Amino acid sequence: MKKKVLITGANSGIAKELIKLLRCEDDFEIYLATRSEIAEENSDLAHNFLDVSDEQSVLNLASNFDELYALINFAGVAISSPIEHMEEGALRTQFDINFFGLFKLLKHFAKKITPKFGRIINVSSMASFGIFPFISPYCSSKAAGDVILNLFSVETGIKTVSIKPGVIKTPFWSSSIKLNENNFKNFVGEYEKVGDFLIENAKKNEATGLEPKVVAKVILRALKAKNPSASYTVGRDAKVAQFTKFIPQTLLNKIVRFFLLARIK
């Protein structure tokens, strides 16, 4: 019998590459969930509507399944703003999707995951290491997501995996620029150079980041492993970010600020 795998946020660049890999496997039955119309190349697969910020939407999706081998969550956005100019609503929007969306999935799919062998995989980010100024909403939501995911595993015994990629070459960056159009007004005055840098850096990341297939292969490995690691860091930049956990916070703050100022001159 094939193992049922549900992929949420299935229109993301990494998700599309993972689906390609899964199509080459004989062991998996693929189900997709998105907030928008499914990408044309995957229109032949079973598709469900999902808005992770809406609990009824998550409940409706969960009701379609009796048992799953794996839930793989890609749903997420990135909001940018200087903290002192940030609107509370923007921060709530960030957490509604990245954190509370994951919380709802954990809550309503806990009894759907195959005991002992199943797993929940969440695509986090190197931002969860909390060293990227002016995207503090994104960093905070990803860090909080990693905590609740890990403790969910401790409480339930269900295997969970956090995938922490670095910069990946996907449309996520251009989508983030569009999403933050209203927030860019927060960068006027003393933060104007920072705002310009963030936009240009996002455009560069979309063109030069790591190929999404690299991350998809790591997710597939976590999906197939008998005992997957609780966390996988993907990309040289992500591994550098992970290393900062061992640097004293006061020193790390000075290092981050030094390099930030050097890059926006």
C-alpha cells in the first residue's frame, strides 16, 4: 500500500521540485493543498483548498484524511520592517500564517499521522537562528515554529522534522517584495538605505540562490529515513547562521550590526 503524503503550500518553488522527485518514487501517494489554484504541472494530482490562517479551512482539509504517512508544510510568508515603525497588524499577519498556521496543522492532524512511522515536516528557514535585522517578524515566527514543532514531537511521540534552508532561488523573493509594498514606507528617513538594500538583495537572491532541488532532495531523505533528524540545515549560508548559536549574544549583535552597516554604505 502506498504511503499518503500531504503537501501544504504546494505551489512554492521547493514544493514543486519535491513533487517532481516524489513522482519518481513508487511508494508515495501525493495530495496537495494550496490557497490559490494549483500549478498547471500538478493539476493531475488530488488538490484541496487550504488557508492555514483559517481554522475551519484546516479542519475541512483534515476531515478528508483518515491516515497520513507524512504532512509536509511549505505555507509561509516573510514580512519586513524596522521594529520601531512596525504596525502590530503586520506582525500578527506574520504569525497567523507561519506560526499559528503550523499550530493548527499540528493540532488537527495529530491523530491522522501513522503511528510510529509517520512524520510531520515543516519548512522553516535559517532565519530561525534570529540574526537577520529588519525581517524580525519572519525570524521570530520561524523560531517559534521550530519550538512548537519540536515540543509537539516530545509530547506525542510523532516524528517531526524542521528543514532550515538558506537563500534559495525561488519566486519567494519577488512575492515577498510585493507582499511588503505597504511596509516599505516604514523604511523612510534613517532606514531608507536599508530598505533599498533589502529590495535589491531579494532580487539578487532570486537569481543566485541555491537551486530548490537541493532542498527538495533533503526533504525526500527526511521523508524516507526510518529515523529522520529533528532538524536539517541546507546551504552554506544556513550552516554559517547555525554556527552563530555558539557566539556570545553581545558579540554576535556587534558582528551582525558591523556587517549590516558595511553592506548598506
